[in-house]
Amino acid sequence: MSLYEDAVHRSEQFKGELNMPLVVVGVSVVVLLLLMTKLRLNGFAALLLVAVGVALVRGIPLEKIPDVLSEGIGDQVGDTMLTIGLGAMVGRVMGDSGAAQRIAGRLLDLCGPRWVQVAMVLSAMLIGVTMFYEVAFVIIVPVAFTLVRVTRSNLLWVGLPMSIALSTMHSFLPPHPGPTAVAATFHASVGLTLFYGLFIAVPVGALIALVWPRLPFVRAMNPTVPKGLVGEEVFDEEEMPGLGWSLSVALLPVVLIAGAAVTDLADSGDSPLLHFVNFIGSAPIALLLTLGAAIWAFGPRMGRSLAEVSTSCRGAAQAMAMILLVIGAGGAFKNVLVEGGISDYIKDVTGTWSISPIVLAWLIAVILRIALGSATVAVVTASGVALPLLAGSGVHAEVMVLAVSCGSIAFSHVNDPGFWMFKEYFNLSVIDAIKARTTYTTVLAILGLGGVLVLEQVLDVLKI
């Protein structure tokens, strides 16, 4: 073999080694889809089986695999169980008492059936500015379910605009964790990032939220409301609580969580008052307080016994069991990909690319999102890679934050725990969930990049 042929052989071997991690990701996704669609295997079991397979292929020691799986499940369920569980209980109490129907009816009175999607988008955007996707989702979804039942609309016609609006707010803007962490890495102003980001997030999110339910492949889906998450009873006018009480309970966690976020932005001190506000404004505590308020307001205050209200809570808990298991298994899959070195591989490969820092930051976040599923891991890693490019580039730090953040929303699929939450709440098959969620998240990311590039040009022209 000549020196030239030997060099070519070594180059091809090196390329093969480099591509191996992404091949593993691609094959694991295909296997997962086959297990769930062809073999009809339960999502929880399928995710764990694929996670074990990936761990073996990526060389994670056998004795460490159970710990890696447990850590992934624990981290994911620990982050979401309290939020989703308490949120589901609040929603079920509101549904069984008629409070959700009261709010839904008022929305219909104000907007009419024709504008119900606009009402859902506006509500989701207002609530989603400061609240995590999962928290806002479980608060608003009972109203969406009730609207579906009252108007006899398609579940996705009402629920999909809400989910899209919440996804946009959560992924694009601080004080959500991903954008806030990136702002710290780039030493960007959180306030300016939020201000600039609204000019991109609001129009882009609203456009996709109103267009996507009208696409033929989405309209062909007609899922039913999952059993157990909302009551089936339709209430008479005199049986429902007043609008004031219904809205007060629904908005209580919004006020508490938003109040903590605003206080954090305005005051970085170390006062007892700040600690107290942060305590009651944390999602689990805010929802726990809201559950207590809902039990009293829609139980004894309305002449219902605590036993009746407790039945609603138990129903919600039973309905949430499989959803939490699937979300936890999604966390295990994600953790195996991280522990298998796939994020480090992508960081090493993309670190030498010579393209616009804005596009590079966005692209790295997209690749990491596809490979790992975790938007948080994607934004933190992408910001670390792109940080050296920021110095001397002339790009505004806030623009770089938005580039990374909007990239992290792309291609939500089976390795993203949020994908499984979307699938289970909207009662979709895996294929239909991919058609609906993976497509809208990808288009949001692409339009977001366009908005970021335009924003940088506008700031340059205005010399800001």
C-alpha cells in the first residue's frame, strides 16, 4: 500500500470513528420507533430497553448502567413529578367543580368559537413568559380540555396552539432556565435579552400556533381527551363557582411564580423577604398552595365535602402514573446519551467550524438537541463552544443568547421528555406526535434563527 493510499485509509477510518456516535443516536431512535409502532411495546419499557442498548454500545461499564438509568429517571422525575402531579390535581379539582368550565365558557363568550385559538395563544403567552412549559401546560390544559368538550372541537385544534405558544416562550426567553444560563455565559443583559426576544418570540410563536392546526396532516388527527385528567360532567349555571373564584385559583400560581421571577430580576440581594418570595414562587410550592386554595374554594366553601374533593385528587394521581413513568424513562434515555460522551463528541467536531458565530451557535444547539433531547444540555454546551467566537466578532451578546436558545427548541423527538408529555396529554401515537410536535419545534427554530439574524442587522443599523 502506498503512502497516499495509507493516508486515505486512515482518513476514512477516522471519519468512521467520528460518525459513530451520531450513528448510534440514529439507530437507537429507529429501534425505539419500531418497538413502539410495530411491536406495540409500552413507551416506558421501550425507552429503557433502548437506553440499555445505547449504554452497552457506547461502552458504559455494565455495573454503572443501572446507576446511569436511575440518575436519569431521578433527575427527570424529580424535576417534573411535583409540578406535573400537583398541577394535574389542581386541574382535576377545577374540572370536577365546574371552575374550568366557567373559565372556558367566559373565553367563549368573549372570543366566540371562531377565535378560541387566539384566546388560547394569548393566554399561553401571557402565562408562559415567566412559567416553565410543564407548569404552564398543566395549569392551562384543563381549560383546553373543557373547551374541546363544550365546543366539540378537535383536541389539537384547541390544544396545539397552546402548546406551541408555551414552547416558544419557554425556549426563547429568560427567565426560563436555558436562556438565563446562556445569558450568564455570554455576560448578556437578561432584561435586554427578554426585551429583544419578545420581538421574535411573539410573532413567530403566534404564526406557527395559528397555522399548524390547519395543516392537512394535523387536521387528519382526531385524538380524544385522556381519561381521568378532566371530569366528564357538564354543569348547569348555578352549579359552577363564580368567575372571580375560578380565575383567582387558576392565576394564583402564575402570580406567585411571576412575582418571584420579577423580584429576582429587580433585587439580587440576600434579604429574608427575597428568600420568602422565592420559596412561595417556586413551582412546587406555588402549586401546593394553589391546590390548598382550590380544595377550600371549590370544596367546603361550595358545600362539597373534603372526601369529594379528595376523590378528584386521587383520580388525577392515578391518571398521571403512566405519564410520569414514560417521562422518567425519557430522562434515562437522555442521561445515557450524555454519559456516553455524545455531547463531548459534538462539541469537539463543531468547535473547528468557520462560519458566522450566530449560525454556529444555533447549529450546535440544534445538533445537540437532536442527539440528546435535553434543551438545557444543548444550550449550555452550545454556549460554551460559541463563547470564544463572541469576543471581537461585533455580535451583540443578547443576540447570541437568542440564537442558542431558539436552536435548542428544534427537532423535539423521542429522546426529549417533553415530547412524551405532549404525546400522553394529547393522547397521540408516537408517529402522530412526531408529525405534530417535531415539525412545529423545527420550524420555530428555523424562523427564530431568521429573526435573530434580522435583529442583529437592525441593532447594527440603529447603532445600539
